[in-house]
Amino acid sequence: MAIRKEGVFTYHVSQDRQRKNLAILELIRRKGPISRADISRVLGLNIVSVSNYLDFYINKKTILEVGYDVSSGGRRPELLELNARCAYIVGVDIGPDNMKAVVTDLRINVVSSAYAPRPNVSVEELPGYVMKVIGEAIDKSKLDKGALKNIGIGISGIIDYVTGTIHETDPVRGRSKTSLLKFCKAIEQKFYMPVYIGNDASCAAFGEKTLNHTADVENMLYIYSDIGLGIIIQDDVYCGSSGCAGEIQLVFSGLQKDEKNIMKEYTHMRPWGVDLGVVMEAIRSIDKGVSTEILTMVGGDVTKITKEVIIAAAKKRDKLAVELVSNAARNLGVRVAYLVNIFNPDIVVIGGGVEKSGEVFMDAIKETVKKFAFEEPASIVKIVPTLLEDNSV
């Protein structure tokens, strides 16, 4: 459809009028100030229809008339711009390890934020903890409560819109399930505003496409470490038949010991976690007596080794840290190569945190993709680190 040219997350939107509304507002957000004629041309909509939509938003002061463009003959066209401060929204990232909430205006300028570790509880018990993070971000914003209109949540795990469930996939937290409606309603009743929820990687893919000019392409993948995949196909987020698309790891927990031995050749599809296994491998190497700056940086206490410590050591060119990061990148690169062959994307955006290691990590992924993917899709794809980093979701 012509109205998708600017790329709109339309999975939940079914009515033609809603699609057009979103497309017009998104185009003005991206390209404004812009004239009615240009909106009509870009979206392929009748200018009378465009004017009817716009009049509604101008009356609500969601759209502002901000002057006139240069005339190419006849009346000078009036320019329109999104009133970014007419409303504010709350964005929430419930990741595998941490939770973050931000309050933004309609141009996605961050007004305030709050952060907390994700508690080791079932997904059913999670809303109470999420509310605390949201409440802290709202309090920090100093905004009138009436200015806040919506809460959007990206959560790690499987969102199944057909059965209406959120499925926690982390074995440490027990792979629990809860009702999608129950989860959202608890937060809605606390803050008196609508709550929308989606998979974190899908939300991050949309965020990168919307705000990262490098990633503003028709076909894009967002890789969240090894645990999630956001998919953009022909300018729109692809969520699958029931909303579950993008789970790129296989389930190995149900295998017997003899089955695990047989399945060793599939190691590149097993889950390593959000740190791509670098912390566990660092501890193993240190236990074997390998000398490394990593141990010095944590004062000799291996329990304090984190992904961030290893990244910092890799930037200092510590031999073990560089090796760990490079190996993790090569392992992830095999998975990326497989996905490049399947989807033939313009761009693959790498997120999740380890990409902050810089060239040592990104170069190893690119080399691996070049080695394992077919020449044609590999020659087209660009592999880049996330621009939005921890704010993608």
C-alpha cells in the first residue's frame, strides 16, 4: 500500500482510516515542516482526504501551521509541523537482565528516565516491579499527569496474541506464562492510560528504523544478542501469524544427555544469553590460570566479572578479552549469516550490548557472514551496531 512508504508499525492496526492517520502523522514527524501537497504526493493520498485528516489534528493542536513555503506559482503552500509537546508517552524496556522506562515527547526526545535490575520473579509477578520504574520516570519528568497519553512496553520473551499470553523464556526464572490482558490491565489501572505491549526485539527494530537514518530501509533485521530478532519486511514490522516471530534460539533444555551429545553440531543455534556467554567463558579461562587484565579490573573477585568489564578490557586490547569478544562475534556471525541467507536484508543492526566492544566485535561478525552466507545476499547487506543503544526498545 502506498501509505506504508514511511514505515509504520501496523501489526495491530486493521482499519484503513487508522493506517492513514498513522502514516500522515509519521510523515509530518519525520519530514516536517511539510505542505499538504507534499503529504499527498509522498503517501499517494487525495489532497482533499489529506486536508480532512489534517484539519482534525490542527483543531486538536496536534499539528501546527508554522508558515509558508516558497511558491512555485500561485499561492504559497502552508507548512505543517508536529506539535511535539502536545502529548507525552512512556516507553518501557523489560529486558532479560534490566528494566528501563523513559518519558518522551512526540518527537521521541527523552524528558526523563528510570532504571532497575529485572527481579528474579515469574512474569506473572512482574507488573508490580514495572510500575515502580514507570512511576519513577513519570515523577522525574515533572509533567502534569494529563499530558501523558500512553504506555508502550517491549518485553523479552514470546508474545502470543492468538492465545493472549506472555511466555518467559529464561530457564532461570522458570519459563513462566501470564495473561497478556492481565499484565496490561494491572498497569493501566495504576496509571489510568492505555498500555501497549510487544516483543522487545520487534520494538527495537521499529525504533531503529524510525530514528536511525542508516536503518531507514525496506528490509532490515535487528539482532538482540542471541536471544531475539526484530524483522522489518517491506517497510513494516513482521510479527508472524500470532506475534511470535523472531525467536532465533532453539530450545535445548528438554534434551537428554545422549541427545545433547548428538546435537553438538548445532551449537551455533543454542542460547548463550544476553552477554553471548563471554562472562562464563572468562571465568572458565581464569580458573584455568589464564592471565588477564579482566581479573585485575574486578580486584581478583571473579563474581564481579560482567559483560561491561570484558568490553572495557577488550578496548584495552587485553588478549583474553579480545579473544572472548571475537569468539562470541564469530558464533553470532554464523547465526547472522543464516538469517542473511533467509531474509536477504539491506541492513542488520546488532544490539544487546556486546557490540559496544567496537571494531573487534563488529569486524568478526562481518568476516563470518562473508564466509558463511551466499555471495549475493552477503554483498548487499550492511552490518552496523545499534545507534540507539539502550534506548532502542
